[in-house]
Amino acid sequence: MRQDLTIAIVGAGSSYTPELIAGILEHSAEQLPITGLRLADPNRERLAIMAGLTQRMLAAGGRRIRVGSDVCLERMLDGADFVITQIRVGGMAARHLDESIPARYGLLGQETTGPGGLFKALRSVPAMLDIARAVERVAPQAFILNYTNPSGIVTEAVLNHSNARIIGLCSGMPAVGAWLREHLREPYPDLRLRAVGLNHFGFYHRLLSGGREVTGEAIGYLVKQSACAAEGERGDPDWLHLSEMLGAVPMWGYSEMYFRRARRLRLQAAGEKTRAQEIMAIEQDVFAESADPNTASKPAALSRRGGGGYSQVTFDCMKAILGDLGTEVVVSARNGSAVESLPASAAVEVVCRIGREGAVPLDVGAMPLAFRGLVQAVKAYETLAVEAAVTRSRRATILALLNHPLVGDLDVAEPLADEMFRAHGLNFGA
């Protein structure tokens, strides 16, 4: 294993940066021999706050790591071994538009899929391709570990439009997997999980134990345990009921957009604020804590931010690459022949073996019919989103919306897209 690792964090002004630093501190210098940490962000004020907190956290944790910070991307990337990307083009103000405009058309406003996710992709993909090309120039050996949303679309764009090495990360499916292992530990102590799908639309479709498939009986066990437990203690009964219907365990939360859309629309209509507006208020507290010279740990306000836990996925992958461990992790990678019913060039979120060559998907074969058509439709949307972002095509943008199960109506897609183009100041051709 290398003894002098340099890690670059692009989008280091993010409120999630303290979690990454806390993740570093959970590992010894022998486990993660990081000697250099580079922080890049175009927002000087946020970068300065996070750089200061990073130095205080590392000092309090007893780690001697050189910390550099700069708005100059290439300077921070130069010679890096790993590049963690967590950028948000347009900030929370743009996210608010992504969430609020679709709602006026009777659609779900969400930042990682549907109309909101599409327009986040139109902003994020060009910026991520710029980062990927900078990595090619000054750190060609580096792996990009991507958290920039929509992660699957961004990862597919970089895979197909650059030579940079990238793995798309998300804490969602690993968190579901950890929950399954914990709650099925008694009947299935040797539980192995196999997953298929896309980022934020994934499924554990095969649960294996004792050399046999136990998917149906394991889901049945969870349903019975939930019925006998206190509310929420053994899993959301509605989520488990959906698992019974599908014959697979979907990622919680996001699966409701596809399978319980009316419920999500009612909740959206009842809300007074978008999630972006809620996070803006939370981030004021996060940055106030982070700027305090007495703060030398992860800000308490970060617990209200959501999306936590991704430092574990990050460093599990990093250690697996460094040690060529073949660790099995659910990540987004190029499909190849892993999932029969999706294109070879597509980014898919499946169990991959992580080693020195990156992420190698395990063979899945055919997706279950119960959700195959929906996943194929969302993948068509994602691939058209990449085309729209790369070619700046209005037509590809509208076609992406027409293929998405949450839209699928030209009389809605066209005026919606044009309003969002105007709101974000995007000038796309035909």
C-alpha cells in the first residue's frame, strides 16, 4: 500500500466536508496513510471556513496531514491519488428552482431525478467533465470518487465522455444493505446480498444464505417481525409491503416516487417549504458552527442535514483500491455485460468488486420483470440527459422528460422545460 496518499476534495465548501474529515479520523495512519489533503471550491468564503475546520479537526484527532486550499482546481488536483467530487452548480438557490417549478406542473420536485434531477444534470455534467479533463491532465492515475448528484447520470457522462477513472458513490443502498444484515442476522448469519438498478432506483433482488436463495422467505420474516414490533422499530411496514409485492427490497425513500407517487404528491402539496429552503436554514447553523474557532469536530447541526454516512462508503472503496481487496460494495459503474437488459455503456448501480482496477460489476443477468420496465425507462431518461447536457440540446432535454415515468407528457414536458431553461439561464439549441 502507498504510504504517502494525496486526496483532493472538489466542492470542499460543501457542508458535507466535515463528515469526510471525520471519516479520515476514524482510520489510523496505517489504514489510510494520507499525507496531503487538497480542498478546492470556487466559493472563497465557504472554502476558508471548511479549510479552517478541517485543520482544527485533524489537529484534535492527532493526524499530521498537510492541508492546502485554493479556488484553482488544477493546483489542488495536481498529483492527487483520489479525487472526491461533491459539487453543486448553482447552489441551493438552483435546487429550490429544481424542486418548486415541477410542483407547479403537478409533478414531483426532486433534485436527483425527474425534471429537477434533469436540470441539475444539465448544470452538473459540463462542470464534472471539466473536472474529469483536469484530472486527465494533472492526475491521470487518480480515481474520481463521485458524490455529485444526480450521481448515476454524472458517472455515466464521465465514463463515456472522458478517459478519467470514476466510481459513482452513494450511501443509500449500502445503508439498506446494512439494515438488512442487522435485522436478518439471527435467521441468516451468513447473508449475502445482490443488487440491481440505478442510483436512487436500486433493489436488493437476491438474498442468499447457506448456499441458497432466501429472498422471499427473508422478506416474509421481516414483515412478521415488523408486525410484532413497536412502530418503526423493525422497518417501515409500507416499505416492507412494497418489498413483498416486488419480490425485492427497494432503496427506501426514493422508491416511493415511482411506486407511491400520489402519496408523495400529497406530502409535497402539504409542505410549506421545499427541501432546499429547509437545508438553507440548516446550513446557516452548520457554517456558523464550522466558523467558530472553538469547533474542532463535526458540527452538531450536520445531523439535521440528511444524507450522512457516505464517508464510510468513500473510505471502504479507497482501502479496497489501495489494497486490491476485492471488497463487495454497491456503487455505480459501467454496465458492460453485468445487467442483460441495459446498454453496455450505461452506468448501473450494482454490487461491484473493488480493487486496484476500480469497480468490476458482478454479473446480474436479467432484471426481474416486476421492475424491469421502469428501470429501463429511467435509464433511457438518464442517457438522454447525458446527451442533452453534452450537446446542449433542447430536443434531447424534452425527450428525456418524455421517457421519465414521472413525466411522460409532451404538453407538460415542453413548457416545463422552457420555464426551467429560463429560470436557470440555460440557452440550449434545437
